Amino acid sequence: MGGMILFRGISVERNQAENIKENIIENGISGDEGFWQFELNNLRNRLKELIKKSDLNTEDTRPSIWINDNRGRGYRKLIDAFPVICAADELGAHYYALVHNKHKNKDEVGLIVSFKSDIDAVFVDGRDFLYTCFQLWDQNTSEYYVKQLNLLVNIYGISIKKYFEKASKSKKQNYRIAICDLATQDIEVVKEHYKNKIVIGGRYGTIFKAAFFVKAPIIPEKILNVRIVEQSPYSFTPDIRLHDFIEGRI
């Protein structure tokens, strides 16, 4: 699978929708629009090495340095990171554009942007489902492990198995997070998640079939279509919710 077609759903004020649509068509997506901006380290060349590391932690998977700012505060900045944007399947993009990202006190419509991407530029965005599954699968009991593993395989493909198995053998949450970092970068996991048909109910009520980070920018030539939408052709009804996964109701 060389290329993928992905969707990005955003909410914009109605009176700015046409201008924003034309700007995306003409200029693409830079990755620095909006309040939330994300970066990733590329670990793909080190996955086989890192998964064998018994004391793996997020310092391995998210190497960073401390930056002091002018206000006497500071923050951690990833080393050798690149900007990424959020993308999803078409159902998920409609949910984000029409529900999740909308402001109640503004007159907004949704924009659905479809674009092409090489798979090498795509990573699983596990924030709203996969990371919590890795961290809290045994929060109440470990007796549902087999069912939980099988569901993850259905959503992310057989390659997710070795990562979840590793995570399940450690009680250290930092290790579980780091192992999940590796899983989100595995090309085979990305490929299979792209094919997923199960509607996921994730954190904060999010609804999607597949969630990704994509290396930015998205150049204009990669943009396929930009549509203004006010309603969705999809029902935002999940097949599995995050708390059901944790509680074994699968």
C-alpha cells in the first residue's frame, strides 16, 4: 500500500468557510493552523531494537530537552521532531467537524478535507483509544485479556499483538506508554488500522474508525477535495466504547 486517502474534519465560522476552503485548495495544510499543534519523533528505524529493551521508557521514545522561556517557566521540546496534523476516516472527520470541534456560541459549519498521503508519512494517533487500552486494560481485572487482545487485533491488525503482549507483562505505566509509542509507528499497524470497519467510541466521546497523525505540510497537489458540510451521512453510534473495553464488555 503506497498511498492512502485520509480525511480531516474542522469547524469554521460560517462567514469564513468559503475563504478557508479556497485557502486550503490553493495552499494545502501547513500544520501550524489553529491552537493545537503536534510533533512526533520518527522511531521506525529503531522499532526492532527498542521493543527488546526491558527498561524501555518514554525518554527512549520521546527524546526531549528542557527549554526555558522568558517568563521563568519552561517546557520539554522533542528532539529531531517534525510537525504532524490529525486525520481520520470519513466518518471520524464528520464527527470532528460537526460535533467535537464545534463551539456552542459560534455559528459554525464543518469542512471535510480529503487528501492523499504516502504511508511513510502516516502514524496511528492513539490518544483517544489505544494508549488508554494499553494503560488501563487491567484496571479492574486481567480476566478479559484474551477478549481485549482479540478486539485490538480486529482494529489494528495482528502486528498490534506483540506490543500489547509486552505491555501486559509490565505494571509500569511509563513502559506501557512507551510500548504503545512503538505500536503507533509500526507500518503494519498503520495499514491494518486504515482498513478498520469497527466504529470506536474513544475518550471525551470521540467517534471514529481510524485516527492518524500525518507529517505536515500537506501540499496543494495532495488535496483531493474540500467540502462545506452541515450534516453527516453517518450515524455516530460506536460499536465499542473505551470503558466497555476496560470493563470487558466486548
